[in-house]
Amino acid sequence: MNDRSNSENLVFNAFSMKINLTQVFRLSAQQVSSTLENETVILDYERGIYYTLDEVGTFIWKMLQQKPMTIAELKSGVLAEYDTDEAICENDIYELLKALLHEKLLEKV
């Protein structure tokens, strides 16, 4: 996930948040997004900040656009679509969800 409009960095190791596999997440109402090819651009219109998601982030974003989901559901979808290690997949989903939560682009249900 890259922010091209300013210098904010969504990768943050100090930010700690407890997330479990059964927690349900949905996209925030304060954003609007558009997908072009394998990249998604997200606008937080309350703060006027743009973000981008890479191919896998876009895949997860599209899943969340369909309905609120758990990490377990997201992980299952990613593993079905991509050839990746299950532990790495889960960790990457956690990190993406933490970043999206931190930026208020995602919310817990």
C-alpha cells in the first residue's frame, strides 16, 4: 500500500492492535476507491489523502467491497487465488488490515 500524495507511510511497526481470525471488517464510509487494472486508488475524502494498493491489496479490497469479512475468509480467498505460504499470507493480511484501520479506511464490525 503506497501513499502517493504525501509523505505519510502506512507501514508502522510500533502500532499494535489485537486482531483475531474471527473479527469482521468492513470498508469505511469515509472513503471512495477506484480500481485500474491491478491497482486500487483510495481517497479518504474527509482528510483529502490518497492511497494505493498493489495487486494483492486490490484483491483483498475487492473482497471487502462485496461484504464485511473475517481475516479467515480473506486468507482463504487469497490462498485460493495466489500461490503463497499460509503464514506469510496471514501476516501480510494482518499488516494490511492494521494499516487500513489506522488510516480509518476500514472498520471493525
